[in-house]
Amino acid sequence: MEYETSKTIICSDTNETYRVGDIVNIKFKNGGGCGGCRIKKITDTGFHFNQGSGRDKSVQYKEIAELY
């Protein structure tokens, strides 16, 4: 038998869901943002993402104004 654990990011306002492998744009509370971010790993406090080249970056939910 094979088992798998998965986590999902759910927007409490719109009920939109995001999973590992989804590509999102991030708008930060400080006014900045990132585009074309592929979700690599979801944690309890945020997620890790990659923008196509280089190393993975991480962001915490408390820093995010919007995902789209």
C-alpha cells in the first residue's frame, strides 16, 4: 500500500485552494510582490516557492496580502 499526506492553502475569503505545483502571484503586505511562483512545499506557517531558476524561497502567511 502507498500513503500520501498533502497540505492545501485555502483562502478564507474566497475558498480558493492552492496545492504544491500550482503557479501563483504573491502580493506582500509591504507593497512588493512576486510573479510566476511555483509552490514547492507547504508548511504550517507558510510555503516555499521557486521562480524558475536558482534556489527556493519561503514566505510566511502573515507577510502575504493576496495570492492570485
